[in-house]
Amino acid sequence: GGPDPEFDIDGRKIEAYAKHARFGSVAVGQGDMASNGTAEEDLGGTYVAGYSQVRFAAASLVFGPATNGPTVKSVFNNFDGLHRDDRFRYDSPAWRGVSASTSVAGEDFYDAALRHGRKLGSHQLASAIAYAHKGAGIDQFSGSCSVLLGCGLNVTAALGGQNVEGETSPISCYGKVGYNLQLLSCGATMLAVDYSRNEEVAQTDDLAESCAVILNQRVDPISSEVYATVRNYTLDRAGEDYDDLWVFMSGIKLCF
């Protein structure tokens, strides 16, 4: 319970859990809080190259022309719930695709979430919404919804923000439109464009925007994906004049 520099355990997930088909599941230990992922529901198939947390493609790049300007990660944030922590978590069983969860990691660190997933013939729907108390004076909300039609057209939207007592009230909006094609015999080809708008994430009156064109090609015989994206970042801050940032990213994802 107290500081002890000679003994330290740190991992991504260290927990014990019990699960029952009728009563749901409980988990104790280090793992995802209930609201984690609620701003990132995405059925478009381009998640590996672009999703609502747009800052990850260029997190530490600096808005110039000076080298001491703000970084991308300081002005973009999708406010995706609370992440991993030492917590107690309960998840209800799903009822008609709807499930509820809640977790607590301390007196000022707790959350609750609702999720929904359903297939309607060849169409799919996934959505989530959450509330989180992130320390004294910080209330956070997040939500997302994604629809994939049988023809391949897909639409994704996400919203997140915070109510910070006595300070700014940052908010993030995200939208993506995509289309999945069967051009090659090796797997689906997924195309998408997205847009993100982030207000007052770092300071009052900041406006940060990002848009991208995304390509993702699945190669099913070797369980891989080949992806590429071009993304633009802009920052509008009172009294400052920053250059746009352009990022090109490509790679291969191998699953095994």
C-alpha cells in the first residue's frame, strides 16, 4: 500500500476475473477501465492506418516554423475514456446486443459505459457511450458509432470531451466515410477519408484540425494488411501563425 522502490510490478494487463453467462463478469487487477475504447468503435476496416485518435500518426511532431512550438499530441485528443489501471470492473451480460460495464480505481477515478453491437443481415452496427470521472474536478464523456452496409459503404463518428472545473472545456469531433471493395482476390480493399476537429485541448480558443486519405489492402493468405495514409494537421491559435504539417505513413501489419 505504500512506496517501496525495491518492489515494483508493471505490466499491460495483470488481473484475475470470473465470468458467468447469466450474471456477467468481474475483474480485479490491472486492465482496461470500463470506458476504454468507447470513442473508437470503427467497422471501416482502416483502423490500422487511421481512426479517431488521429494524433498517433505524428504525436511528437512540432508545429513550426520554430522548433519549440506545440506538439501534435498536445492539441489533439479523442478523450477515449479511462485507459488501463488497477481497478475493480463489472460487465453485464449482453441483452439484444446491449451490454453495460462499470469500474472503479479510486475515490476520484471511476467510470461507466454502454455498448451495442448488432448484425442486420449483411449490415453491421457498433456503438458505445461512456462517462468517466478523471480525478478531482474533471468529468469526461466519450462516444462513437459505426455502420457498415452490405454494399461496403461505411460511416463512423466519434465525440469526446471534458468538463474541467474552473478551466477550459475541451471537445473533439471525428468523422470518417469509407468504402470496401473486392478488387483483388487476396482480400478486401478499403478506402476512406476522415476529419477531426479539436477545440481547446491545450489552451483556451485553440482549434486543431486534421484530415486524411486512407488505403488499406488485406492479404488474407498471409494474414496481413498493407496500408498507406496521407494526413494533414493544422493549428489555429490566437496571436500565433503555425505552418501546416503533412504526414505520409505506410507499412505492413502481420498477424500471427
